Amino acid sequence: MAELKIVEYPDPILLKKTEPILDVKKPAIKKLIADMLETMDLNNGVGLAAPQVGKSVRLCVIKVDGITYILINPRVTYKSWLQETWEEGCLSFPGKFIPVKRPKKVRVKAQNELGEEITIKAEGLLSRALQHEIDHLDGKLYIEKEVRLRQKNKKQDILKKKQ
Ligand code: NI
């Protein structure tokens, strides 16, 4: 295993939609998974997507509550209507924590490292991590979803003053 270098914004690979993985058991994929797990742990990340280590393939890893998830070709198959706003960070944006609004619950289908189809139903931190990482695989970044609390407050202040 080896620690990989984390790609930081504004590297263009972070904005590219990734390619599906056709051969899950390929040695190069096995090695990439092992290296990504090590890199996530060494950086205390909750999740890491392949584009963040310079590989534009549909693979991400997540670790929540001591449970490790390896997700190959994941897709969100259900999003709850109810949304919630949480503060999120990203290893590609060191030190940047911003409020992001997302569906509260999701269901995700993916393949595991053995090529088996898995389904994950999630809420809380796991739901958050799944949505953040799958967004990476679609070339989408959390900064696009920032809840502009300050702007909203400013508007409210202006309204108050007018009254
Ligand atoms: Ni991220």
C-alpha cells in the first residue's frame, strides 16, 4: 500500500465525470482501492473519491463509525424529499468547511470489491458522505451547493431596517 497525493481544487480532474469500472477484479483496481483506503485513513477523511487521487474512475471509499465502505460504480437510487443542512469539508479543499443542504436520507446501489451488487440505506453522516463522494464521481463539488447563510442574513437585516 502507498499513500497517494491528494489533488486539490482547482485541478480540472475534479470537474470531470468519471468512467465506469468494467473489471472490478483487475489488479490495478485492487491496488487503487488499498491505496485510497490508506490515504483516507492517514488524512483522517470520512470519504475519498478516485478523482481526488488523480484517477477519473467511478470508485470511492467511505469510513463512518468504524465501518469501511468500498463503492464501485455507485449510484443514488433514492433521495428523501426532506433535506437538511450540515457543515461539510473536503480533502481537496483543506480547511474549508461550509454549510451544504442535501437530502436527509438516500439509498445507494454499487458493487463491492468482489463485484457483488450492494445496497446501502443511509441517513446522518453516512448519507452525507455518500452524496458528497458520489458527487465527486460526477465532477460536482460541494462548493456549488453552499448554503449562503450570510447573504440570507444580510437580506433579513435589510428587511428589518426597512420596517
Ligand atoms: Ni470531497
